[in-house]
Amino acid sequence: MGVDTARGRFGILAILCSSILVVAMDNTIVNVALPVIRTDLGASINGLQWTIDSYTLVIACFLMLGGATGDRLGRKRTFLAGLVLFGLGSLLCSVAPSIGWLVAARIVQALGGAMLNPVAMSIITNVFADPGERARAIGVWGSIVGISLGVGPVLGGVLTESVGWRAIFWVNVPVVVAAIALTVRYVPESRAPRARRPDPVGQALVVVLLGSVVTAAIEGQRLGWGSPLILSLAGLGVLALIALIRWEIRRREPLVELRFFRSAPFSSATISAVCGLAAFGTFLFLSPLYLQDVRGLSALQSGLMLLPTAVAVTIAAPLAGRLVATRGARIPLLTAGISMTVVAVVLTTASATTPLWVLAIAYGVFGMGFGLLNPPITNAAVSGMPRSQAGVAAAVASTSRQVGQTLGVAVAGTILAAAANPLAGYSTAWWAVAGGTTLIILLAVLATTSWARAGAERVARRFADEPITEPV
């Protein structure tokens, strides 16, 4: 298998996709097991939130650093290190004796995952030199990410019911071992001709910004929104944001390329990624709790109830890739936003007696909307960007997804904890989702106008005139 043949190149893509499959799936596979984990480890709602958000938050904080490390030290070497860390974290999760240890092990997992996603994208860009092949490869990549997010809850339910919740982490280990062996054998080493300079200050500010905001959102209900710690965290987040903007604007090679946001398609893709993944994160956090706590279903039954979501994502994700290639991003984005908004409004009325067939249809339509969302987001983020900046733009889009899912779980859990009863909390959380997905609809129209495309072309021309830096 080599990069000199199409078969070899797509074989390498398969190796990369198998690795990212488990990383992306661990965003969702844990959710169905949350009620069982709560009982087994004596966890609170806050503990469950941190079980999910410790993973997504760390990935969001370190995605761009992972890509930059691969450019400097070697992408294959960094990818292998990420696989080892992710596998080790999975083993630690499977033997965690308490919720605190589980959260700590999830952080180890996430540090590995942060190395894998952006480095794999850089390897794809390096291996697929032909623009047509590269577009197809990115389409497959986006589809795998979408499919893995949908399949996770179903597999999590099956494993939790049949073996136990710890099995949802065991399943990663053989995949990681196989991926390590295949990567060593077939994936070529590569580095950027001129890697981007390290930006430790920017990296630290990103960690402080995201960490303080998410911690305040999760802990605010428990500690009190007016408590000194929560107010301090909120103030720290604002200061970190201001400092990050001022610092990054002055850098020649910033960690976060703020000039990308002058492109309407890129800005819209970033906001849509945050809103869409916040909606999906809320869906995956609330649905198992509702199905098991309110409806009395088992983990396996709730996982099977989410099967329509997985099937719809599996079908819609590759369809969206083809639609983007032939008709552009507007149709899949609009369909995604409308579908998810309609379902969110329907789920605000869910009660203890809502027919399960109604829920199954709603979950399927929601999965279709989410499946249609991911490929156009990636396409819009890199659309018009020169090849030298495509990986950087994709890394920002990936970070936005992780931020969105993290915030979705944080906000939904806070709403649920503050509600007078669970059903009232679910309803309020779904109204919040409907607001975010409505914004996706508006941005789908704005980002696909001729004015927006012209702005993206102007941004691309500015980067094309600069010295080439390989993607992060």
C-alpha cells in the first residue's frame, strides 16, 4: 500500500478513518450509559456533565496544538502518540473506581484524541495531492465523523446492557492496537516544509477561556450564580477572550487565525458548528436520561430507541457530501436546520406518556438533520481557502464542533438541575436547542449568497499572497 496508487491512498484513508471512528464515537457512546454510571459510581448530574465535557473540552482546547505538533515533529509520529494515549485513557476509564477517576481518565483519552483529528486531516491533505481525490477523501472523512456520532449511542446501549458500562471503553482497545500496527506499516511520515511557530500564550488563553466558561456553566447551579467563584470564572473568561483577540491579532502565525472570520462562509460555518453540535450534545445527554428515568427503559432499550438517529445519520451524511459537491452547501444546511428545529419543538412537549413511535420518528428526523449538517460545515470552512490554509481552517471548524457539544451538555445539564421537575427541564432545554438551530437556518441563507462567496474569495487572495505554511 503506497501513496503512488489510488488504492494505496484510499487504504491509508481507511486506516485514518478507523482511528477517528473510535475518537468521534467516544463523544456519544458514553451517553446511553450515564444513568447506569450514575447508579454504579454514585454520581450527581454535575458528575455526569463532567464525564462528557471533560472529554470534549480537552479536545477543543488542544486540537490546534495537536495539528501544529504534527507539523513540527512529524505527523505519523504524532498520530501514533495520540493512538497510544487514547488507548491508555480507554483502559483507565474501564477500571475507574469513582466518578473523579473516570473524569481524569477521560482527560487522558481526550489528549490522545486531540492529536488524532487534526493530524489525520493534515495527512489526508498531504497524501491526496489531486484536488478531486482530496475532495472525495474529505467527504468520506466527514461522513465517518457523522456516522460515528450516530452509531455511538446504539453500540453503547448494547454493550452496557449485555456486558456492562465498562465495555464501552474496552471496545476501543483492539481498534487502537490494529490502527497502531497499520499506521506503522503503511502511513508515510511527513512534516510541514515550514511549520507554524509555537504559540504557548495563545494556547494558554484558549484553555483559560474555554475552561472558565464551561466550569461556570456546569457549576453555577450548584454553587450559585452569584457566588464569588462563579463570578470570578465569568470575569476570567471575558478577560481571556479580550487578551486572546489582542494577542492573536499581533502574531504573524497565530494559533487562532482571526482573519478567517472575515469570510462570511467561514464565520457562518463556525457558528453553525457550535449551534449544531450543541443541539446534538443536548440530544445525546437528555434522551438517555429521559428514556431511562422518565420512561423506565433499560440501557439497551434506550439505545435501540436511538437507532433511528444512527440509521438516519448513516444515510444522510454521505448524501450531504454528494449534495455539497453537486448543488452547494445551501440545500443540506437549510434542510438540517429546519429538521432539527422542528424536532426540538416537538420534543418540548414530550411527557411520560408520549407514544414511543412518535419519539422514534422524531429521533430519526433529528438524525437526518444532523447527518446533513457536518459535510457542508467542513466544506464551507475550507471553501475558497488556499491549500496551505485548508488544514488550519478545518482545525478551527473541528474545534467549534467540540466547543458546541461541550456547551450543549453544560447548558442542558444546568437547565435540568435548576428545573422544578425533570419534564420541565427537558422542555426548557429543547426550547434552547430550537433557538440555536433556527440560527443555522438563517446562516445557511446568508453564507451561500454571492456577497458571501465574494468575501471568501477576498480572504483567500490575501492568504495566497503570503509565504506558504502547510496546514495544521
